[in-house]
Amino acid sequence: MSRPRRPQPARRGRRAMREISVKVPLLARVEGEGALALKVRDGVIETLQLRIFEPPRLFEKLLEGRSFEEVPDIVARICGICPVAYQMSACHAIEGILGLAPGPWVRRMRRLFYCGEWIESHSLHIHLLAAPDFLGYPNALEMAKAHPEIMRRGLALQGLGNDLIGLLGGRSVHPVGARIGGFYHAPEEAPVRALRERLEAATEDAKALVSWVASLPLPSTEQVFECVSLRHADEYPMNEGRIVSDQGLDLAPADFEAEFEERQASYSTALHCLHRGKPYLVGPLARLNLNFDRLPPSVAEHARASGIAFPSYNPFHSIMARAVEVHCAIVEAAALLDRYEVPAQPFAVPSPRPGVGFGCTEAPRGILWHRYELDSGGRVLRARIVPPTSQNQARIEEDLRTELAALGADSTDEALRLRAEAVIRNYDPCISCATHFLNLEVART
Amino acid sequence: MSAPLAAWRVFGIGSPFGEDRVGWAAARLLAAQFSLPGVCVEALDRPGVDLVARMQGARAVWLLDAVRSGAVPGALHRLDVARLTGTGSQVRSTHGFGVLDALALAQALGAMPGEVIVWGIEIGGAGRPRGSGRVLQRAIGRLAERVAQEIRARACA
């Protein structure tokens, strides 16, 4: 199949034109509604703002007064793609308050639940949202026509992830199976065996996906940024770990607020979260940069053989990190189901007590931090949720500034828009979670 | 999601919430009241891209869904799939991936069943007149009957 021509930067704009204003009505293939405002003076970017105008969803206020037992079902409604992350961060935070230790079966199944979400979310982003940018297709439908076998493989992987979520969650969209202390229902052995076989078969597909992504013509760039993720003593981080960075940060989730601060940006309904006043990166690239040594050996070996080295400070290698994590999650999920036994009871019984608790887990898009304060009856007094997209928002602006300057700020509006969209999509921002398409306004003087 | 093997499949599309359930209700009524051997009838909860796999290999698929077009609540729409898939789906978001997107993706992949029939039940907007619940209930019954007739007509052909 012949490859279409990659979009080329159009000819530079004429300097004699002092002021240009362009509006692009929609940024496709990002989750949510936003706009990018760009001011260019004499070919230099003066102002760059990623504006998110989706109305705030007020989930934190909605949780106040609710029983701790209702929290996992309420927070699962925040996102249809990463509900498991919201449920897991909440469960860990609340169990910390209740002094509840759900035991090894629940711990293993929560990791399996998370594997399902990574496989599902990453496979969707790679195939439907990001890859068309790198292959020069206007959308996933055009890519599907040219590469049907690639798209079918991606959809099969995504379906496998969904089915893993459904195994424990009852359904893959806004699952209802998780509860404080574990799960309402333990899967029977027959569906577990069937999924174990599908995972075994999908391992080769995941390896092929990693090799295919490594072969994509990803832009070559290197930037300076701080990577932040969880780190666990002996496993690739999902549900547990300390918050670490490549600049020496190492703290317990309870201490997040001492180092990270959310700020209101006047042009955005999503808060910007900064580390000591500076942007930072969370998500698959940050995780892999900080935890490559925690990958299962077969996954690390295949990633190394792909030719892309980690740590990498090319933000466009995020798609590669996602593919490696799909492979990782499939290998891990298969191992978790190898030892599966139906437990006598799939949950530990909680009893309410007052206190403050913290949970931080690795959502597909990066660390998701929760803080809850409960009263003696187990009702939520206060809740705070810091999603990955608000943590990445300042980093996206920083990346846009670097990439658009490198492209040439006096490039045509169309060239600027295409590159800006690719940069933003690369982060898989979930604007719905953070508070949704991009209108691009360029003012040139 | 592993795909069903039946040649004829009926999928009620929706969610557990409010009138978005009418597609599910019609599918369940169809399965409960009509003897349709060899026909797969399922209620799917916002299947998104999974719908492509669910339709794969079928000779004919019926999709029953809630519709808002401005028509009176309870009106039944039999929609033209060729026109639906030509209305500009670009797969803009994985969060809002709907039936139209799934049909467009299946078409792009060459994975469309031989026949896809989309039935919609008009649920109306926020200012629905009183008694529209009963109207919708009757529409669910009428739709189940129409789909059963269409399946039987194909079985006899």
C-alpha cells in the first residue's frame, strides 16, 4: 500500500502582512473541547494559551455528604475511558482512612483491572487518535482504509482490554464491580480461562504493535522536561508506589500537596498543576523513562530491540511508550490469571471511621491523585481530585511553544494548526476529565 | 469483545439511563415475545468501537437505538445506512464514539455485514408532553414486532 504524502509546512507567510487572524473550528481526535490561542509578533510567538472552556463538572462538590461506599461508583462516571483509575485512586485513599487491607487476591485483581484499562485506552489512542498524524492521514477512517490489518489488530487489542475490565467491573464503560475493600463479585474460572487464552494469543499482536509503532516516521525532537510518575519497589507501577521524578523527587502520595500546586489560568476551566512552579510530564513516556527497569524482562527486551531507547526526551515517543505498556499489561495480565483462584469472599469488609486519606495510581494518561476527608459516619466531608490532564496542561503549552517555534511561527496557519494538533493529541489529553476540540486563533502583528 | 456467530443479529444500543434504554427494551421484548431461532439478540451498553467486532461476519444486523430528530415521541425511524455513513464521521473522539462512527469504521475496514438496518425510536427532547412514557412503551412494542417481521421475512425468503 502506498503511503500518502506527509503534510508539508506551507510557504512562509509574507512579512508585509502585519496582522492575521485565523479560526479553525475544531480540533479532532482529542477528548473534549478547547481552543488554542496564538499571538505572533514579527515571526515570534508572543502568547500561547491552551484554552479549555468545557464547563467545570464539580465532581468534588458532588461527593460531599455521600457515603464512602458510594465513592467508587460516582468517580467511575468521571471518564468512560479511564474509570478504573478513578475507582482505584479512590479505593486506595479511602481504605487508607479505614485502615483496611484487602489482601493479596484483591491486590492481584486490581492490577488485572488496571491492565485492562491500559490495554483499552492505549490501543484506542494509538490507532484512532495518534497514528493518523504520523502517517499523514486526516483521520482514523482514512488510515483504516489504507491499513485495515493494523486497525483490526488495534481494535482486537482494545476489545481484549475492555473484556478484562468487564470481567471484574461487570461492564467496561463506567464499571460497577469495584467497591471499597475489593470487588462485589469474583469471576468464575471458565471466563478467566477463556481470557487467559486470549491474552496468550494477543502477546504476539502486542509485540507486532511495538515493532510497528517503532517504524512510524515520528518527528525528531528533544526537549527538556521533568518526568513524574509512581515507582514501586519491584513492579511496573499501576496501583501503588512513591511519587518520583528524574530530578530527584521522591515522596509519599500523602505529601503531593507539599510539592505540587494547582493554579487557575484565567483562560481555562481546567487547573494547571505545577511542580515547584514549573511544568512537568506525567503519563506513559514519564512512566517508562522512570521505570524501564521494572518492565517484565521479555517486554524490556522487545522494546530495546525496537530501536527506540528509553529514557527519551522526545515527547513524540509517547506513542511508543503506550505500545510498550500495552505489551507489558498483556504479559502482566496473563501472569495474574495464571494463578487465579475463586476466593471465599472477594472483598474485605469496611467499617467507617473519620480521617484523611490519599490515593495515587497510574491512570493511562499519568498519575491520578485523590484526597478524601471522611467524618465518623464515613461521609465525605471534602474531596480533591487532580487528574493527569491538568498536570500535563502546562507541559503541553511548553511543548507547543517549542515545536511551533521550531516549525517557524511565520508558517502558514494551516501548517501551525496541523503541528499544534499533533503535539496536543500526542498527550492524549482528556479534557473531559480535567474539567473538550480545538479552535485555533492566530493573531499576527 | 468476542463476536457472536449468528448470521442474524439484533443489538439494542443504549445505556441504563432514562430513555436511552428504549433500544435495550425493544431488544429484550423481541427476545422475550418472539421465537426467533438462530438469531442473536443482545442489549449493548454504549459499545463504541466494539460494535464493529459485534457486527463482523453477520449476514444482517438490526440496530435499535434512541433517536432525537424533532419528531413526535414514539415515532419510529427506519434509517438509511448508506446515508448515515456518508454524513461525515471522522472519528473525532474515543469518548463520544457512537453508532455512526462504528458504522463508518466498519465500512472503512470492509467489515460491514451484508445488511445493516438501523431503527430509531424518537424519544423527544427535554420538554416532552405528559404521558410520553406510555407512548414510548407502545413504540417499543411496535418496534419489536416490526423487527420480528423483518427477520421472519428473510427466513422465509
